[in-house]
Amino acid sequence: MVIFMCGIVGYIGDRDCTNVLIDALEKLEYRGYDSAGIAVMGNGAINVAKCKGRLANLVEKMENEGRPSGNMGIGHTRWATHGEPSDINSHPHGNRRVTVVHNGIIENYRQIKEFLINEGYSFVSETDTETVAKLLDYHYSGNPVDTIIKVLSEIKGSYALGVIFRDFPNTIYAVRKDSPLIVGKGEHENFIASDVPAIMKYTRNYYLLEQNEIAVIKKESVTFYNTHKEKISKEIHVADWDVDAAEKGGYEHFMLKEIHEQPTAIKTTIMPRIQNSMPDFSAEGFDNKRLSSYKKIFIVACGTAMHAGLVGKYVIEKLARVPVIVDIASEFRYREPLIGEGDLMIVISQSGETADTKAALELAKNNNADTMAIVNVKGSSIARDADMVIYTHAGPEISVASTKAYMVQISVMYLIAFELALGNDTITKEQCAAYTKQLEEIPDIIEQSIALENKCQFVASKLLNAESLLYIGRGLDYALSMEGSLKLKEISYIHSESYAAGELKHGTISLITEGMPVIAVVTQDDLEEKTISNIKEVKSRGAMVILVCGKDVQVEDEVADYVIRLPKADKLLMPMVAAVPLQLIAYYAAVLKGNDVDKPRNLAKSVTVE
Ligand code: F6R
């Protein structure tokens, strides 16, 4: 089965549609880049251009073979998890009468395909999407909304669909279920897109399509219908991100730009939740009494977001003395977890669309636990499903490797820990205010961490020939090491593992050979001596040690080959300070290796399939 996690766009207006579609698709390439395609209405016909590979391949193809032109069209960028990316499997799909772009999975496509084959239809691709296009054609009654409603009653699965009908050359139709889709409202022009950055250059005003709402989009109007064909009115949203926020702003890569944006992202995230130097979640509708009513807290997420949860666990348990279980969403959802009434489930997600995280959230709800989502993308599925939502304000994160989203997720974890600890009387009001004040100072301290950039670049140059390396740390430093290791792996393609420093001698130390890099993180003074002993153990076995440590950590000359000294902050908050050099080391290792930093191979930004 071919599964998609893709980006879709659509445009109607006076501009050259092909230009707008390509430009918008560029912003969505992070959602997948296995193929790209557009369908444009021109001279009464639907003209399609599509091919395998990056959007750049499509642009080149159109330069050589001609480009469709017109004032209305739809476009697609694809990420396939199964089945070969190919020209034929590229979207759009359809026939001369109806053409479709799709993000999601049609679960019953085999049955539909069989039925349509019996009805005389033939298929050219392996995709589930082609069955939707042909089913629309089969049910086509001359009325597109009726036809779409009929098709919705027959398809099962997830979809965001952009549809054009040859007979309606001035209208785009769109519908979604379980895959994101917005409708952008411009002046004498309108758009559809999988997310806001795709169209932000043209308009900041957009509607969020809800489950199975159908949008009928013309140049001068947008009308919405439910599946009973009743007109519905919808609230318009205004994107409050900077127009430049989705552009690189002079940086070589989005990842570097996003690393530099971290101080601002943290400020924007925490400031609305701090009143008189105390955490304040009243705007989110909860307080420390509600938080302290929970017996157990589960934090569930994937990848980097899960690593932010690990920092949360340390801090909540330390300050608030409540047991916190952190789990990977894909594990949690299938292990029959002991979660129930009286428990709090916190899910963390940048995109708010990660399928496993979403499923874990559902499971918690079904077990009567209260749920809280920490999410960056407004109006995303996870944000809408949870009982309580805390939006992080990182702005759009374009680089596939997450940096600023991680940082703001951690900042929220701290605020929750402070609020909860206050509610549990495990810290005093004064202590809470002191911690909160220190958190407020973190953005400035992170600026100093970012100033370590040259040093990180130098250290990264020492890793390029390594086949494998280790990240080690204890406590919060271990939680952070896990993120450092993931970041390096995903963009530099150098293998690494993170290990609790004290666990090395139970097996892993046998991997150490002459010159093998070990990145050790030491920011917690109570554990400093212990970790330094572990570093000595690997050093004496030939490791090349890179030490990322606090300002005052005592290091004898022979302990480390390279030392990155971090600016000073409260030790509890050090993960935020130390994360930056680890991000920069990964970034420069990838740059120096000549990798595609913002779009690492085999990955996509938001994982909306299992
Ligand atoms: C790694 C990375 C991923 C995501 C993970 C969860 O840099 O970005 O590990 O953290 O796929 O994604 P969200 O946060 O969108 O749920």
C-alpha cells in the first residue's frame, strides 16, 4: 500500500497560478519531497505537470517541456513510506473531468478500486488517491458538492483533498478529515494549503477546515458546507507570525535561523504565562489546584518532543514530587498502559498532527484521564482533541530537525513544574518566584550559548570521520544527551548513542576504541564528580573527549580533548543552555559533510502516519 504524508495547495485569482503553486509548495516541501505536481485549469482543460523527486525537478521539467498556465489550480508535494516514489504515483491524479490532490490514507481503497474496475475504470498508479479521483468521476452528477458528499460517504480513512472539475473552471473544492487543511482568504484571490506558511506571503487570513467540511472556493468568495449540504459560517483566523518567519532571513539554512530564534521563541512562549514573577495558566483555564489533584502524570510524545518530556520528568519529580512516566507514543499506545481517572496525560507535539501522539491522547481520553497538549501549531488536531492546551509560540518551524520547538517545549515544562510544585507545597512562593525569574533570564543566557557557534563548528569538524560516537551524561544531562545524539544522527548521518554515564561499564564501554569521539555533558554539580570519573574511564581507553560543561566545573587537562564552557544559569535550567551547543555541533557536522541540512534523507517534518 502506498501511504502518503504530503503537502497540498490550491490557488484561484488573477496571478499566474503555476508560479503561486510552486512558490507555496516550496514552503511545504518539509512535508515530503518524493515527488511534486500541479494541475492548472487553462483553456477549458485541466493540464497536469508532475514528476518524481524534489520540486526543483518539476520546475526543470516544466522549463524543458512547457508549463501549464491559467488562474486556478492545485498542487502537491509527496512523502511516501511504502511503494516507490515515481512519476506515475505523483499527484495530481484523475482524468480529464476531475483531478485531485490528497494528503492522507484511504483505507478502503482496494474495495473501491475493485468496484470501479468492474464498472469499467482503469488505473495507472498504485495510489489510493487515484481511486478517490475516479470515484468522484463515477458519482459525478453535474453538481460537485453533491458528488463530494456522496464520495465522502463511501471512503474511509484520512484525507485532505483539493479537487477541480473541468466543468467548473472557476472553483476549487476542498475537504478534510484527520489530515490538516486551511483555506486562505485574500483580496480577489483565495487559497488552500496544508498549513499557513505556504500562503503567508499572500495572505494572513485563513479558515480552519473542520472534519468533513467542504469548502467551495472561488476568486471572490469562499462558502462552506457540511455533509448535509447545509451552509455553515466559519470564523476567520489571522496568522500572527512575521511575514519573514517562513523565510530563511539571511541564514544559510532554516535550522541555523531557528537555532538563533530560540531566545525570542522562549520569551514569546513564557511571557504570557508569567504574572508578577509567578507562573500563571489562567488564560489556559487551569491553576495549580487542578494540577496538584493528579496522582500520576504521563508525558507521551515522539522523538525530540519526547526528549523535552524527559527534561520535564526530571524537573517535575524533583520540584513537585509527583511520579511522572515518560513514554514514546508508538510504544505507549500499544502497551495497555495503566492510565485512568485521576491521572494527567501531557502530550507534546510541535506539529500537533503526529499520528502516534494523537492516538496516545485518544487512549488516555478513553481511559478517563485528563489530557493536556503542548503544541506549536494552532488549531492542529492534537490541540483540538486535548482537554487543556498550552500553545508554544515558536512560530513556524521549517527545518525538519527540531530546535526551537524543543526549547519552547522545555520552557513550558519548567513553568508547569513550578506551578505544580507550588500547588503541592513542595516549594514556597518565594522559591517559585525565584525559579520563574531565573527562567525569564534564560533567553539572554541562551544568546551567550549561541555565541559559542565558532567553537561548535570547530568541534564538529573533529567528528566528520567518526563512524560512531557516544553522548554521555547523568540526570538532566542524560536527558539532554539523548536529544544531542538524535540531532547529530538525523542530519549528519553519523551514528551515535546516548548513554547514562554510569551505565557505560555495564557493556557499552567495550565500544570505545582509539580516537572514538565521546561527547560528555556535565552541568549538574551534584553529579559532576561521578561523570568526570566516567569520562576518565573512556579517556584512558583512547576516546577523544568533547566536554560540554558548566562554567565552574573543575576539569584537569588530561580529561578532555576539547572543552565547551557554557554560560552560567541555575543548574535546573541548564538543559536549555546546554542544548544550544549540541544543536550547533550537529548542524555544523551536517554542513561540513555537505548534507541537505533542512531536509535530511528519509525524513519528513510532520509524521501523520504510524
Ligand atoms: C527531530 C524531530 C522529530 C519530532 C517528532 C515529533 O528533530 O523533529 O523527532 O520531534 O517527529 O514531532 P511533533 O513534535 O510534530 O509531534
